[in-house]
Amino acid sequence: MRKIFSFAGRILRVDLTSGKMWTECTDQYALSFLGGRGVNQWILFKEVKPWMTAFDPGNRLIFGSGALVGTLAPCATRLTVDAKSPVTGGVGSGNSCGFFSAELKFAGYDHIVFQGRARSPVYLWIDDGKAELRDASFLWGKSTWETEEILKNKLGDEQIQIASIGPAGENLARTACIITNQARAVGRCGLGAVMGSKNLKAVAVRGKLPVEVARPKAFMAAVDHALEVIRKSERANDLKQWGTYGRATKLNEACLYPVRNFQDDFWDPSKLQKLLPEAYKTNWEVRRQGYLACPFYCSHLYEVETGNCGKLLCEGFEFNSIWNFMSRLDIDDPSAVIRLHAFCNKYGLDIDSSSCVIAWAIECYERGILTEEDTDGLKLEWGNEDVVLELLRKIAHRQGIGDILAEGCQKASSLVGRGAERYAVHLKGQDSMEAMRAAKGWALGCCVSTRGGTHTRGANLVELSHEVIDPELAKRLWGISKVEGPSSYEGKAQLVTYYEKLQAIVDSLGVCLFSSVWWSPDLLTPEDYARLYSAATGYQLDGQDLLLIGERIHNIEKAFNTLHASFTREDDYPPLRFTEEVISSGPLQGERLMKEKWDRVLDEYYELHGWDKATSWQTAKCLQKLGLQEVAEVLRKMGMLIE
Amino acid sequence: MAALQIEHPRCVGCRTCELACSFHHTGLFKPSISSLRIFWDSMTKEIRVLQHDNLTDAEKMKRFPCDLCKTEALPLCVKYCPTQAISVVGEE
């Protein structure tokens, strides 16, 4: 093994069909793709062929730690898992907080690449560099919480870290995710179902090996600098106090709340009033929860009554759970979000995708497209937590109506027909979580996202605080003279392309997006990350170098989507609901996305990337600039490269 | 005698102190040799903080005893704890 600072140095390969395992060196990938998501995506691109389906044994399921994980670099505690997605047919990628990622490095591996399919359920046990596939029949059918408890008891160590699937993944629900630390979800894109299709119930890791940085003094100076930047940030303190839910009221006033399957983007303030962050702190918070090297410790541990199941202790929830379970489904009992979030985690269900498909079903029921004959006798109503809990259980086990809902709203609506497609709000086939009519840059980032509906690619938050952004900063970071407000399309393509690169950088370094200029312009920039990376690895890079690598990673994903899912420009348009129906209440009543303006902003976006405007496909020139001639060659052979 | 004091209610279980401690002793990030051991019970979610003196003899052999980071201005666990849950009490 060749030594490579800040990395474990090895990638574990596991063929679940044959049971064979082998290793390869990380350094062949790390310079070009950083680590984490970057390396995962390159392996995925190279090894998964377009004719393989997501549930084909040939699909790869790749766990990746990041280049800075396992060190004191602030927030370097993230895990990325990638595979071909059973939801979009293109890129599948999910990212999670938790202890698993660092433990994987301490156990001697930067990545694990699974291929094939085990004959019967197995789990992978990695103990200080030694890996072993073990029978998991006794775990099949168990929730992620039970799986974690049983494995920790069996293996006899509280500090073992476990990533597992619940019944949802086992039953190939396309809304399934992978759970670590009982509550940290590798969400979206159906990655839990890919794990289930491989008969892989869990990965358990324990490690006592070191992570060594190249220049310790310079590294600690970079850590201290980064912590000082975070300490001075006002918005970081907001995050520290309230977690991601701190902007509850402001985001409703900005009309970014999905209400009743996007029939509106503004939620009744009298309902929101019951759900303000202070209420959770006072009534249900037991303590705060943090993860390695995280100065924010933005997670919260809650205790809540569950009726017939007694008290439930659960690490909870991010802002998206409020959007998903409260405004989207119009539930205003504040404690409901804690329960629904917890049950999703137990079942291994992605909260975004699951709530979206449930909202679609309720609207179809409301409109008479679905009836009680279709819903196993359930009355699908807005604001009914019990119905939602029952639907979650059915989805996870693919029972009755759950078997259809487990497909996600696009596929479910095709199965139902009868006009149900109109109410399926999705992007590239993935249920869309975000309200998009009010903020145009946010909408653009979601619509062009390589992994389907998501705000964690190019979507930005800075347009919401545009009035306080210094033009100098706008010029320096995004190359625009000023940041326009959310209703403007001006300069938004630049913001989106910048944040696509930044997101690829942070996911590949293994740091949290919330430590970066995504959450607030006074937080960490690519320059700050480059200083940490250079001291940690000994490879001297600056912020521009990192942005170039970020662009490279984003382009690998784009090429994967073109090859595997044949996505074109048409797939970068918003759902019709956002162009044909207006926001029906609140401060921005009447607002919608405009098709002709969207045409123009898309042109601008493709031009910035150097992609073809007519098809959205990549050009030979753009890929050459990024050193991706190998990608260009594959696209050329398939007739999908613009010369 | 000077010693570390952990204010349990402030601790959020992030184990950043383990990273910092191991770096002081070895120049490496290796929580398994840290003088402090933090873990949380996955069922009760209770955080437990064990200092070197409270470890089993077998554990003590694998870990460095705390020297209060005498080569540093401040013990690194104190410096990097995000919640100020660790402090030094008593005098040398």
C-alpha cells in the first residue's frame, strides 16, 4: 500500500456474488477526484454500464469517506454513498452525517465498493482492516434500530458504527434509504433499495488505526482559522442554536413551504406558530447531539409520546421534515414530526421521497382519482398523522397501496393513470421536495440537479438575503456584480454553477455543507477548504483548483445521466404545477415560474458549463478542459457528445 | 492537583475531544488511544465520559494517561470542545 496522507490509503472491494474481497490503493483516484463523492462517482461511471438496471447485480453500491474525515477539520464527518439510482435511472447519491464515515477510515478503508448480489442476506463486518461477510438472516425484517442494537450486542462493542437498511430497503421500496446512528440518513435516490437488492443488510465497522496529516502544524493552523471564521459568523450561531430549523418563519414568508402537495407554497401562519423551534426546545428536547469535529452540534435529541408504543427517544429532525410532514401534509400537531421522522428512520424510509408520494396520493384521493377501493379502505385526508403513519408502514412493507407508493410518485402515477400524472411533482423521476415558484435560483438548482429533485446540488440560499450581500463579495465568489432577489432570474445561473462545484467539493472532502458559503457567505470558502486539504494531504491546491475538481465531479455525474437515463434539456424544466399554477396565498401570491424566462436562464446555465444549449449534452471542449477525455470518448461512442 | 473536569450536561457526545487528545499524544488522529473515552448508549442515548483513571486496566494499557497537554497553552480537549464542557480544575 502506498502511503497517502489524510487517507486510510485503501479501497475495499466486495463481490457479494462470489464472496471474494480485495483491496486497491486510494491514491490512483484521490488527486483527480479528491475522495468521498468524487471517487465514488468516478468508479460508478467507469464500472456500471448503461444496460445495467439499478437492481442488476452489476450495479455498484459505493460507500465513501472524505479526504478530511477523521481529522479535526470542522464538520469533517460526512459519508457519501453512490449507485445507479432505481428512481431516476441516472446518478444516485446520498450524503449523511454520523460517526460511520470516520470509523471506516479508522478501520483502514476510504471506500467500500460492493458489486454482485449475495445468495442470502449478509452483513459486512470490518474490524481494523479485516473484513468478513457474515450471515444476516437473523436480521432480515428487523428495523434499522433493532439491527443496530442486535449487532452491537453480538459484536460486543458500543463504538461499532453501523449503516443498515430497514424493511423498506429489503422490500426494494424506491423510497428507501440507508441509516447510520439510528437517525442519520443517506437519503434520496433509492440507495436503500439498491442495498436491499444486493441482499446486504448492514455494514458494521470498528477501527483503531490512525489518520495522519502531512503537515501537522500547518493543518492545525488551518483548523484554527476555519473555526475562527465559523465563530465569527452570525448565521453559524443561528445554526448552532436551532439547527437547520432556525429559519422557520422567514422561509414561510419567502414562500418556500410546500403545502398540500404544492397546491400552495405558503403555509397558514397560525399553524406554523405552533411549530416554532422554541416549542421543540421547551417541550421535547432532551439534549443536543454533535458529531466528530463539528462546532455546530446542530442536531437535537427528542423524547415524545407515541400513544400505544410509550415514549420514543429519537434524534431529530432537519428543516425538511417540517416541510415534508407538516406543511406538505398539513399536519399541525408539533410533536407529530418527531414521531414520523423516527418511524421513517426505523423503516429505513427516506423522509423526502416518502412524504412526497403520500402527498401525491392524498391529493389524488381528494380529487377522486384514488378511492377507498384503491387505498385498502383508508381515508386519505390532509392533516391526519395516523393515516400517514399507516401509509409509511405499508410503503416499507410494500403492502396494499404501499406497493404502489413505494415506487415514488412518478412511477406510481403511471401505474394509476386516470390523470394522476398531473399531480406527481417530480424532477427527473425523483419526487421533488422543494417549493420552487418564489425563488428562481433555488428552483434552477433543483431542476438541473444531477440526482433528480434536490436542493443539495446547485440550489442557493444567498438570494434570500441578497440585500445584505456585499457586491465585492458577489464579484469575488460568484463572478456577478450583485446578487439579485429571489424573484429575479438575473445572475442565478452563475450562482447555480458555483454551488454545484462547491457541493461536489464538500461531499468529496467529507465536510458538511453547512460549514460553507452555501449556508452563509461569511462561512468557509473553497480557499479555506484548500488550506485544510493542502496541509492534510501535502498536495498543494488553492480554491480555484478545488473548484475545477468540483466541476469535474459534476461533469462525471452529468455524463452518467446522459448515458444511463438519456436526460436532455427537457428534463431540466420545472414540473408543470410550478409554471401553470400560481402561489395561492401569502406575500408572494400570484408568483410562478415563467417558461420563457426559464428558457433563457437554462441557455445561460448551459453556456457557463460549456454544454450544448439544444440538447444540454456536454461538448468535447468542455470535457477536455476538465481532463475528462475518457468520459468524452464513452459519450462519443454512444453518439451523445457534441463535437 | 490539577485535573480535567467534565460538565456532563454540556457534553453533546461528539468525541471531538478524543481526536484532539490523540493528536496531542501522537501527532495522529487516533481516538482509540485518547485519554478520554466518550460513548453513548444507542438505546438510552445516555452519554458516558470516561477519563483515563476510570478505565479498566486493559483499557488503560491501550491509552495514554492524561498529562493535561503540558506542552500546550491549554489542553487540546478543552480548546476544541465545541460546548466548553471540559475545563481544568485545581492547581499544579
